[in-house]
Amino acid sequence: MAVQGMWSGTISFSLVAIPVHVVKAVKPGRITFRTLHSKDYSPLARRMFCPKQGEIVPPDEIVRGYEISPDKFIPVTDEELESVSPERSRTIEIIEFIDMNEVDPIYFDHPYYLVPSKGGEKAYRLLALVMSRTNRAGLARFVLAEREYLVAVKSSEGALTLFTLHYSEEVLSDDGIAPKEGKIEAKEKSRMEKNIENMMADFDPGKYADERRGKVMELLKKKMKENVPVEAPAGEEEEGEGPPDLVAALEDIMRDMKKNR
Amino acid sequence: MTRGTIWKGYIHFGDTDVPVKLHAAIKEERIQFHLLHRSDHEKLHQQMICANEKTPVPPEAQIKGFEVEEGKYIIVDPAEMEQTTPESSRMIEVHEFVKTEQIDPIFLDRVYYLAPDSDISASGYSELVGALRETGVEGICTWTMRKRSYLGALKASGKILRLNTLRYADEVISIKALELQEIPVSEKELKIGSDLINQLTVPFQPQKFENEHQKRLQKLIEKKAHGEKVVLLRPRILQPTASDQLLQVLEASLKKAA
Amino acid sequence: MSRKVVEIAGRRFALSNLEKELYPSHGFTKGQVLEYYRRMTEFILPHLKDRALTLKRYPDGVEKDFFFEKRCPLHHPPWVETAEVFHKGERMTACLVNNPETLLWVENLASLELHVPLARTSSPETPDAMVFDLDPGEQATILDCARVALILRELLTRLELASYPKTSGQKGLHVFVPLNFQGATFDDTKKFSKAVAVIMQKNYPDLVTAKMAKEQRKGKVFINWSQNDASKTMICVYSLRAREKPFVSFPLEWGELEHPAGQGNPEGLQVMYSEAVSRAEKMGDLFREVLVKKQKLPHL
């Protein structure tokens, strides 16, 4: 899902409304690289480009379009999109509460944190405490741009965590996955169970690191020691050597300096 | 590979090896929009634009740099990146088993269904399903797939195995970083709040929820395609509950729910 | 064990992971980093004041991942002063290190390096100094930078401009020319510094380059004039650098460049954290003039 950057609005249950904003709960562990121009190391940026006019199109000249037939588009404005579900675009309305243990983890899509906005701190804290006490999560729907999300809001260490959920129609059937005939030999199974028992541990994901990331970091460290970083030019390169008076003065001084050296 | 198979490998722990095939478990279908130029509805393309020349740069003139300081980069070429790819392997190595309830859902990333790779492995597969189900545990495992190393949890669900990729610990932002204040809440507020939540609790029935918005959006597009006028509606914005009104509003909510 | 609550200016907050080694090869811990900045507060604070801080955080030490933060972390304490700034067209809230407690707070976030722009947030388009960032290419060292800096200094002196050098704390030197007058613009400082860089390159082609491209920099010192830009930041004087060794970006006297210590060892010019404290306490702030001296760029 793509609650990009930040969203702010209200989370509500029954008559209580809490101003909140959505922040990231996870950050990509990948080491991010910038794409640069090989010629002069200028950074490149993804921009929308009009092939017909051959120019970059600024965001305020862009509109979404649905392709109704090949190369024929119906434009849809932000205001029209917001009108589709006006009650859900600024409010995360908890419609019901559920027992968190009943949720098949296959439904979890992406986590975010909610943090209280000004004035919402107390009601936020109350909702977090009460949901943790009852082990309940709130089920809500809300809309962002062209998408509506079914979300579960749960409490975790005093914070509200928002999980976007998959719709049940998005969960593929697992028919045909199970073996047609897998004879279970009791002896084999109990041997496995014994193995499992011997390998029991507490969940500690911190023990595992992304092998690739470590290698990339090593490579970068090595390169940083051996190389001076390259740099992109600042803005447009001005032609010429500079203001004529200054250049003349500098040249005079230089001549004199070298003579006296 | 059979249709729908994403990857093949084998689960390994102790002296157990179970060959499996990965299948997708989720399929998202959504209305796709394109981006158009507002003035003439020309379809726009994404291009990499040079900050200096303000013109598109073709892929062959693009290089990758790691920003060490504002505007300063260490250049890494594709051959060097290639050296960092983990060694390819087919083994899904289970390192340990943990109780399901210990895995915070924030770590869960993507789910795959695992099918036995052949009839020969069917018994081992079913035995593993049974063993995991009866012990109520999941296997924490690592594997390399398409040049990336993964961390995952292997679990039984009904008669099948599922593999859930997990986020690495340092990808999860700590709740401490939110620096939430511990505002005191009275026992009375907690009690009424809990009663209210209990009143509003129902069983989890995801089938109840359809993507209504998607359907309405489809209608909107059809309307516009037929040249009908679309009525614009303002988004609803709720008035936040004031802290000193919280107890009152909770009581009113409880009355309403009962 | 690893948390310690401190009170500073009547404000209490908790410092964490004090025994964590942020410079593992030197056993230099986070506690020592905090202590370094505490002792350097009176010297560094005037140079950070009212400038939008870019944090460069090393939560797991200099050998591990780091991240830049131009935005002030969302949940900063209320006593951290902030300013609204525009960066590349994007509006954001930046931290201002305007008091000792904020300095301690950003260091508790393991922001070993403190980067600030050449302008204050109240007048983001008015640089209060012009800078020459001397960066040695491959096979060149800080000693070559020292030679270039001395030539540069003479050139500037003849233009009646006083200049002040500091180590970058990495491999190079920074030469600052204080301006501190209302009418200064980045346009002017960029034009001026570029013209100087170009003339230096023309006259000392074996020693100096004004060009960015890496192949042009081998064995030479690159005079990076492009730092004179509203969107750029410089490492703040007295900031630690996140290298293997805990070097500091430290102000030098010109005499030190004329007769560099260390008998040809480039590291002779570098200043370690411990030396930084004793030198600053003895000599005071050698960079004080950079903040107050008023100078105008001639011949523009």
C-alpha cells in the first residue's frame, strides 16, 4: 500500500474522534542508491515527461486518467476521487472491534504507526490502553487517493499500530496446494516433533541480518577509504571565467605573486 | 515448473528435507490509472531527468551512487554490485522454532503457499504439517531467492505449509522512537472504554468487507465516460473530542451502543 | 544501566546506550561523544546557532549504517527550537541547535556529524561566509591542500579579504572568508569563488583543479566552489567526523599550514577529539572572526 509519507486526519470509534497522523512503522532495509548522470554525476529524478511536447510536466498539470479503450482516457480529478467516498477520506472510522487472535495473519498487508496530533493525546492513550486490556483491535476502512483500505488498528506497547489488510477476495484459494495423498508415518512425525522440540527458541529477529546488505555496506566502506567521493555540479554551469573586473584583478595578483616567489 | 510456481526449493532442518514449490497467496486487482497532461490529456511517461540539464537521460548513461554527504557520491558499478549477491541455493534452512504468538505481526511481510514438489515428497510434507500444527510453532528460516536473502516463518495452516517472509529487525521502527507521552487515564475512563469496546466487538469476518470504493469508482468512471455530470462532495471532517469531554463522550457512546 | 537521566538548564531527559562504542577501533563510546560535545558546547554553539541542522546519525557506530535527516525528528522535545525551511522546493521543519540541551539531545540521537548551511534560517539566501572546500583527489593529501590553501590565502589577502582555515576532519581543508553583511548573495559568492578556483587552476595546473570530474582530480586538489549554495551544507567547525578515527573539523592557524607538524605525515594536521578539547580550552575559538568580521567581495 502507499500511504506515502504522512497522512493526517481523525480516527474515530463510536462518538470519540481522535486527531492523528500516520507515520511509517517500517523502513526499507535496502541500502538506497541515487541514480546519477554518468557524465557529470548530476542526480537524476523521476519526473513525468510529455513525449509529445518533449518536456517535463509539473505536478499541478498532471491529472489521473482511466484508459477506457486503447489510448482513450477519462480524466479523474482529485476532487472527484475524494467525492467517491467522502466519509472515508479524512477519517479512519472504526466500525467494529475484533479479537486480534481471530485474524489469520495472511490478511496483514503493511504496518504503520498512528501518533496523536495536538489535542488527541489523551483519547489516543485511552484507546491504546483499552484495546490492550481487552486484546481487541479496531476494524476500519479509509480511502487514500484512488484506493480504499480495510485496516486493523491494534495496540502495541502503548502505541496504535495500523495494519492494512487484504480484502478476502484478494486471498487466493489454497485448493490444490495440499498433497493428494501424503501418508503420515507416526514414527517419522514424532521424530520431526522431537527435532522441533530440540530447536525451540524465543523469537528474536535481531539475530538475523540481511547478508546482502552487509556485503554492500562492506563494499561501500572499502570504496570510501580508497576513493574521494565524486560530486555533482551545483546548478547550471556558468560559462566564462567570471566577472571581468574580478578576473582581471585576480590575473594581476597572480602574475605579481609568481614573480615574487 | 508448473503454472503458478514462483520458485522451487527444499525445507531443511535436522535430518529432514522436504522439497517444496512456492505459490502466490495474494492477488491484488485494482483499478489502474495513468497520468495525463491536464491540458491535452496526453499520456505521460516517467523519465529519469538530469537535475543539471533538465533533460531525460537514457539508461546507458545512468550510474548508481551512494550519497555519503549532501551531493557527494561513491560510485558503485554493476559488476561490483554483482559481487554482493548472495550465493544461490535452493535450501530453506530452518534455524529454530518459535511459538506463533511470539511473532509480532509487524514483522510479517509476504505470504506464500508451499506445495510439495512431487508425489515422493508428499509424505514428508504432510508429516511436517502435522508436526508444526500439533506443536503450535513456526520455523524461523532463511533462504536465497532471486539474488536476495530472505528471513521467513514456516507454519502449518490446515493441511498445507505457508511461508511468511519476515522483515529484518532493523527495518522495524521502534515504538520508543515515537516518544509517546504517558498521559494518565482514570480507572473510570478505562472501565467505560472497555465496556464500550466489548459492546462493539464482533467476530472477524473478512468476507463481509468488499472493496465498495472500487465499485463506486468504477461507476464514477462510467458516468464520466457517458458525459454525465459528477457531483462533488466535500470530505467529512470530524471535530476532535476534547480531553476534558472524553468521559462524557464515552458515556454517551456506551448509551448509544447498548 | 545504559540509561542516565541528566538535568540541564532545568530540563531533564534520559541519555541512552552510553557505553556503546561508536568508534569501535578507538573504543570511543557514545558517553564520550556526549562528553566531548558537552565540553565543546561554548565553542560550537555560536556556529550552529540559527542554522538549519542536517543530522547525520550513526546509531550503531561509524562502521554501521547511517542516515541523513534534514527534518527535525517528529517528536522532538518542546524546548528544541525549530524553523520552517525550504529544501529543493519542499517545505520542512528543521532543528536549530540554539541551546546546550538541544546539542545534547541531537548527540543522544548519535548524530556524530553536524552539518549546517552557510546562511541562517532568518535569511536563507544571505550567506554569512564564502567557503573554499579543498578536496584532495587520489594520490593527493591534506598536505597538498595546505599548499593550495596558502596560495589561496595570499590571493585573498591581496584582495584585502581575511580568511580562516579549518580541517574538514576527513582528508581536506576548508577556507572560510567571513562576509557578515546584509547584501551578500550566494550568486556572488559562487561567482567569486569559481573565478578564484579557475584562476588558481590556470596558474597551478599540476596542483589545482576547479573541475568536478574524478579523472581530472588525480594527484590534484579540487577547489570546490560549488558549496557556496543555499541548498548545500558544510560540516560545522568543531563537529566530530564519522571516520575510523574520531577526528574533528578543527580551526587551524595559518602558521600550522606553513610548517605542518608530523614530518610529512598527512595525519599530522588532523586534530583528534581529545586534542580538540585541550586546544580549544587553551586558545579559545579560532573561528570567532568568521561569525563577526564584516567583509565585502571586491570587483563584482
